[in-house]
Amino acid sequence: MALVTLKEVSVSFGADALLDHANLTIEANERIGLIGRNGAGKSTLLKLIDDEIAADDGEVVRQQGVVTGRLIQEVPSDIEYDIRSVVALGDAERGQALADYYLKDGSSKETEEASEQDLQQQLNDLDAWSLDRQVQTLCSKFDLDPTAGFAQLSGGMKRRVLMARALVKEPDIVLLDEPTNHLDIDTILWLENLLLGLNVTLVIVSHDRSFIDKLCTRIVELDRGMITSYPGNFSRYLQAKAKALEEEERHNAKFDKKLAQEEVWIRQGIQARRTRNEGRVRALKKMREERRQRRERQGTASISLNQAGRSGKIVIEAKNISARYDNKTIIEDFSCRILRGDKVGIIGPNGCGKSTLIKILTGENQPSAGTIKIGTSLEVAYLDQHRAAIRDDLSVQDNVSGNTEISINGQKKHIMGYLQDFLFSPARARAPAAKLSGGERNRLMLAKLFTRPFNLLVLDEPTNDLDYETLELLEQLLMDYNGTLLLVSHDRTFLDNVVTSTIAFEGEGQVFEYIGGYDDWLRQRRATSKAASDAKADGKGEGKVDGKTETQAGKESESSTSKPKKLSYKLQRELDLMPQKIDELEQAIASITEQMADAGFYQQDAQVIAQVSGELKAKQDELEACFERWEELEAM
């Protein structure tokens, strides 16, 4: 028997139903990825499964005794308890009594003996001591200090505590609403492994495509009130969804054509009113009603950048910079050169100093040591992760501009038309910003940011809460952007798709730059770590590198740094031509991919399809080989 079944369920909070006679079955040990547009009703569906709200119509059937735990999207800001109390409160029946016991346990000298006995008796009656053991187990498993205050934790640690709270009742179904928000990559990987090891059913709402792709065995899409299931992970869903949309477009076009023909017929007058045609008239009325009730798919955001003139060729040059905070070194002896058009990703654990580095690189702060050279003609636009520039007391429209017209790349545009490009209807544009969802706030911040001209764009966690389609559009926009980009993100797929190099914080103030995105950094970092460990394993006492001690290797490295090895003419020529070759291959791959995306491509002869697919694979392999060769030449 299924754990939870939704039968013809409807839920409405406005003009359009969030759930419109929707059906869903959740089986034991499934890992479901729940996706849909911002505002489509994903959080509402989680509340329905959790029995927090009731359906307006239809039936929700739960297996007897089924227990749910839920991680909410927003981190509460008004909790004054310690960590163990917050975790305990995940059990509504016994958690409050246990939290009261923890509170009195911390101030037992002031507690009357009778009151203490009454509380312990209450805990005995509720069998709360088993909950206490579960709280202690989870705190240990999640590496949490039980007596630390919740309010003083970072955003990432708070979500870790709330995750433990969702598991405290040992639920059969765990509902996770944006679990990776505010988590750094290491914590996301830890969470992935934790969830894979749980013997529970998972329903996950997340914008992190890598996270969903690794965890989920089924994708459930909520679109225009309807629920559709796609077996497999996110990558398989994308293929199936593209075919489903093509089929929907064909069906609607065929239906609309027939409706138009029938409308012409009915206007012929007397023939349409003959008795023998009454059935046809009734069918036409039914078609009209079906067309009236059709919910059109919401358009995609249409974002454009308000780009300033070109900056100088060298945008930022940092030489041996260091930064210290509270007598702690967070950046030590880091150098880099960022050129016009570079797209640089910055990764590292929460609190490691990524924001500090950005402020130094953009000239807002000065380093403790070293020098920073800022290029000429720079126009900087900055999106901070806290979205501090949004005023909740103002409307969406007034947050973007106090004027009715704005200028984008020299073209005048009405503010309402501009906001509709970011999927804000006129009614939503006039609403206070305080009423916006997380994804809508993100779109508002982007709309506000992109009204000003810039050639250096700094984005700090821009992907939080964005739906997949807006996320992919932003990716494409940044890939086509010809200015310079500094991007702080924990979204691995986003980094891989956008950035050309990665600055990584690797602990104890060590910061290094690598070619490529997240996966490229991971491969290069692992290769470096393996080489170092192998060298130490081969040597006796002091590690060896290529047969030399680390000291000798270090001295030779210093010598080679002071006197760079010059490439031969042939190798230098190969290096100089490599960017052009890579660009040509990427254009060829894009052209073949576009050809294969055409609706009629797979209707051709199988031999033609195989030939084109083989050509695409060959180009992709050649491109990967070029990147590897580029890295080799750069290292030389």
C-alpha cells in the first residue's frame, strides 16, 4: 500500500488553482524530486502531504501510522532555544516538555524540587526519554553542540539543525523544501551522502540540479495545477519534458484548428441549426468550454543586461595579497590577474572569506598586505546574497525604479513591460515586496540590478530559489555576456556551465586559482593531492617529488618561478591558437545540438541520426582533449 495517495485533489488561494484535480502516489523508499515554477504550489503540496493544510476538494489517503518530517524553506529568526531543544521540538507531542526540561536543567539551582519532579513525571508519562536519546544521537551524527544557542549559528548550521529536527520522529517520509540553500559545497555533499543512507521516503524541492540528479529516482512536476511523474533522475526528466511540450503544442494546434473550422461552420446560419446537426453544436460548445479552461504555460523570463562600455584589458591584478580578521589569516599571499571577459567562480566553505576577497578585488577594502591594481573604465554591479537592496515597504515597481520608464541599452522601456520580462504581472508589480516568495525576490533583485549599466558583474549566490527555467536563462545570459564576471556560488552545475576559471579557498588562508569550473577544480585538486601523497609514500622521512626531496623540489620550483621556462616556437604557437580552436569546436557543437533539437530530427532515417550523433560525440571528445592540452601547455 502506498504511504500517501492524492486523489483528484484541488487547492486554491487565488484565481488559478495551485492543485487542480491532481493525483499523486508516494511509495515507500522512493526519492522524489518535486519541481515547478516559482509560485506553482510546491510548498503548498508539501504542507498537504504533511497534513498541515486540508484540500479544498478531493481526497488525501494516508497509510495508517505513517509519520512525516518536514524541513521548511525559511530559517526561523525568532528561536531562542538551544540546539537540543530545537531538535526536540520536531516532535510536537513530546518536544515542548523535553525543551522545558532542558531549559530547567540549565538553571536547576533556581528550580523548585516539586516543579522538577512534576516535569520529570510528565516526561515519564509521555515516554519523552526515548525522544531525548534520539535528540542526543542526531546531535552527535550531525556534529552539533547540543547546548549551543540556535540564534548564534550561521545560516548553514541552522539548516543542519533543522534537518536534524525533521528526522527526530524517525519519519517514514521526509519533506525537504530547498535543503541546500545557504549550504556550502562540502555540506551539500555531506547532506547528499546522509540522505542516500536513510531508509526513508524523500520528497525534495530544490533548485540544485546536481543534488536532484544524484538523489532522486523519480521527478514529479507541478505545472498549472497538474502533477506529472517522470521516472528516473533530472537528466532523464529534461529529455522527457521536451518531448511532452512538443506533443502538447501539436495537440493544442490541432485542437485550435478544428475549433476555428467549427466556428466558421456555426456562422453559416440555418444549416448549423438543423436538427441533424444538434450533436455537432453541442460538441462545439464543449470545445469552447475546454478552450476557455485551458491554462496556458507561463512564458519564460526574458532577461537582458544593461551593459556599459568596455573596460580596460586588465580588470583586476592582485599581487601577494593577504587578509586577516580577528588575528586570523583568511587569505595568505594570493595573486591573480583577471582580464576583460573572464568569468571567475569563487568557491569555499561558508565563512572562509569569499565576500572579503570580493571586496578586496573590487577595491572596496584594502588587503592587509600585497597590492591591488584596479583597471580603467570599470562600472561595477553587485548582487549580495542577503538581497539587502530590497525594501519590503515598497512595491515591486518602486523597488526597481521610481519612474514609469527605464533605459536598457539606450532603448526606452515602460517599467511594467520590463517587469513582465521578469515574470511579474501588473498586479504583482504593484504588490509590496514583503509578499514575494524567495524566487520572486531573487528575480526582483536581478531586475533592479540590470537596470544600471555595468561591465564588471559581481553575483553572490544568485541561484537561490530560482526555478529551473529562469536558472537556465540566467546561465545562457552570463555565458553570452561579454563583460567580466565574479561569481560566488555553491551550485556545481551553474559553475560548470558559466565560469572559465575558479578561485578556491582550500583552508588555512590558502587560496588558489584553477582553469575551468567546479568539476575541473575537483579533478585538478584531486590530482595535486594524489601526487603529493604518492610522493610522501615513496620517500623516507622527507617526501619526494620526481625522485627529489620536497626541499629540493621546492628550491627548483622557486628557481623555475623566478626564471620561467620558455616554450618552443611550435608549442607557443599551439598555445596561442588554442582559444580559437576551442571556440570553433564549441560553435560546431552548438550547431549540431540545435540541429538535433529540431522536432523533425528523429523522424529521419536511422543512419542519418546515427551519423549526426557520432559527429557530435567526436566534436565533444575533441573539445575535451583541447581543454586538457591547454592545461598542459599553460603548466609548461
